[in-house]
Amino acid sequence: MRMFHGDFWTNPHLIDENDPTGLYTWDVRNPGTGQLHECLDRAIRWIDDRIV
């Protein structure tokens, strides 16, 4: 299965007004196998106050 960066562009869901929003989940179906995959992503505040 070929994936493109845009398929997983979650940044708009991870940060709201300079604060992490919490866990973001979505499903992706592999068209080759038909398998459904649950994806999880989140932003965190680093020790030096950066959001990563």
C-alpha cells in the first residue's frame, strides 16, 4: 500500500490555540488487504515548553 504524507496530516487536530488537544484517533483501511487500522496521534508539551 502506498501512503502519502497528506494521508496522515493530523497537526490541525493536535494543537488548539498553542495547547495540545489530547489524543486524536482515526481509522485507515488498507485497500490491498482490506484490513482496518486504528491510528493514534497526540502533541505533548516538552520539558523546555515546546509542543512536539
